[in-house]
Amino acid sequence: MKRGVVFAIAGVVTLLGLVGALWLGAWAFDVRRFTTHRGRLARLAVRTPTAAQIATAFREEGTAFLGRNTAPDSLREFCERFAGRQAAETHAAARSFAATEAYLAGDVVYFIHYDAGGVMRGFTLADARGLRLPRDRASP
């Protein structure tokens, strides 16, 4: 009886350790994934590219164009469609810009924000997991 209890406790402790390790690994992967994408877009923003340059570069690398919004009236819906749970954050960031484009890069949605001249002035990232997004749309 004692031996069974010891094995049961050891099994539970081992299982909890395994679950904890897997959870920690998944969390670290997400942090790394978003840090990588954020760094990539930050380096791009420093170059102040135009919408046409970004569209060409993303098309060449296979990053799918999802859509463009230039109307303040439909911006919230645009963000909800492509940002999911991060729609409020994305909308808050995008509303001060003249246009916003959404691109699907793996399992992350890039929101690229442009000024009235079509120059990139900011960006926002959203997790695409769980969203129903077209994965085969061509860039503009």
C-alpha cells in the first residue's frame, strides 16, 4: 500500500513537471516568435519604405496580402477581421494613420501603417492562430 502511494505521488509530480516544462517552452517560443517579427518590422520602419516597396518585397518572399483600409469608418471592422483578440490594440494604433495594410506572415498578421504619402510610419502585430484567414491571396 505504501509503495503504491509513493508511486502515485511520484507519477503526479513527474506529470506536473512535464506539463510545466511544455508550457514554459510554448511560452518562450511565443515570446521569441513575436520578438523576431517585431524586430524585423522595426528594422523595416527605419528605412521608411513606401507601400509599393513593401508590397513588392512581401510578394517576393511569399507573405500574403490580406487587405488595405483607408476609411476611418471601416477601420474597426478591418482590425477585428484580421487581428482577432488584438483588434482593440490594433485599432488604437492604426487610427492615427491614413492607411493600414494587413499581411499574413506565417502565423502572425502584420499591420503596416502609412502616412498620407504612402510611407510606412508604424506597425502592429497580431497572432493569426485561431483566425480564419485566406492564405493564398496575392499582394497588390
